[in-house]
Amino acid sequence: MSAPRLRIHIAVNSISLIGAGRILKLGIIVSLKDYMTINVPRADFSELLMFDGDRGRITERVLRELHRKARPSIEFIHAQEFITYKGRDVLLDLASEDEEFRAVCVSAIELTRDYAAALGVVGVVIHPGGIRKKVENRQELLSNLERSLRSLGPSQLLLENMPWFYWHRKTDRLCSSICVSVEDLERFVDLVDGFTLDVCHGYLSKPEGDPGYCSRFISSFGDRTRHAHVSDARAPDKEGIPIGDGSVDFSCLKDLDIPISIEVWKGHENGGAGFRMGIERLRSMEKRW
């Protein structure tokens, strides 16, 4: 059964995706718990990361507070990674073989999009699902994801590319069965508003690392690449590490005119110290480019 649709309207100013020349537009990831405590003066925008249970916490009052008090302002929402289903905490999966569960996941994305509309944000970042112990059922999973996206419609949805290895709760190493390759993602060009390029995931799209992934992604999707996540990485499976501490060549970003969210692991701690360092390091790279 679908969750009730939210009907909240907040007057907002229009948000532009156009950066100033080639100066990177850099943002931070915030949650309902920490958006008031993170202090990153050089950040240009925020991306609200949803967690399981947030749907029960978000009221009209909370949405209005987010709109008034979140600094920098929220321009993206990242849909939750986990969802409670039949008493279990499981990965949200738009490609699930379980039709009932897939419908619940679709409903969760619909409600998240309602929040986005209420806040006036420009995009909802979604994961495709298809995370398994080993790569399997690829064609079925791709078909199921297509059905989910057709049901949702493209408005505001930004589909994110996935890494080859996927850490479940940072303890169990699983595999992404779909949407690792650019070719997989091309299937969904007309079913979403655009794509979020996760630079770290792109590098980790092959166990040995793939330095050319991001350039191929940008070349393939052009202005359909609406947003990016950045952190550093080391093959085969180390993701979310501080920018400059891994193997990623971030020069692929230099000609991008899109918002870029810093997504380093534990970047929110100490008032956003990891985000501040990420922004400083990327600004230093810009000067060299």
C-alpha cells in the first residue's frame, strides 16, 4: 500500500545549477540530526541524506525549519539506503525480485520526492538496488529497475552509478549486480531526469580500479550528468576516504558546471571537519588545473 502523498507548499526562490564559470560548486552532506551543527562556511549548498525512520520524523514544521535554517541551503535529497520491511532493516531495492517489497521501495521514493518538492530542491538521488552476495540475475534486475522507474516517472530523479564491491553496514562486502557500467546506465536515460556521477564509485567500478570511468561517464551523458558525489578511493574496495588520500584523479571535474557534493566517510564529525578539508583540497586542485 502506498504511503499518503505529502501536500506541503513552501515559497522558495528558484535554484540555479549554473556555476560561476569553471569554479566548482561544492556542497556538503547533512542529515536531520546534524544540519544545525555542521559549520562549513565555504560550502555552496547542502544535500540532505535521508535515513530509515526519517519519514516518521518529517512533518510540515520540520520541512519549514529545514527550509529556513539549513545553511547552506538544501538543493538535493539523497534517498535513504535502508528501509524497515516486515520488521527487518534491509537495503532499499528498486530492482527487487519481490514485487511487494519493490512496491514499498517505490512508495518510499515517491514520498521522498514529495519532500523535495516541498523544499524546492532540484534533485532526488537514488540508488538502483541489485546488491547481492554475488553478481546474479542481471537482466531480471535491470528489467525490475526499469519497471520501478517507469512507475515513478522521471521528475527530479537522479540515478547514481554503483561500485563493483558494496559495503553493507561497512562490515559485509557484497557486489553490485547492476548500474556499475556506463552501458547499464544508458538504458535508463529517458526514465530519469539525469544522473549523479559518484566519482569514487566510478573508480571502483572494476576491482583493479578504473581511472578512465568518470571521463567516459561525462562523455556519454553530457548535460544529463546533473550532479556529482566526490570522495577518494583505493582499489579494490576502499571508498569514501579523504580527498587526496587515495588513487582518484579529480581533474575530470575541472570542466564540470554542476553541483558537487563532498561525500567523505564521517565528514560530518567535529562540525563538518572532513567536509571542510575536502573543500580546501579541491580548491587547491582547482588552482593547479
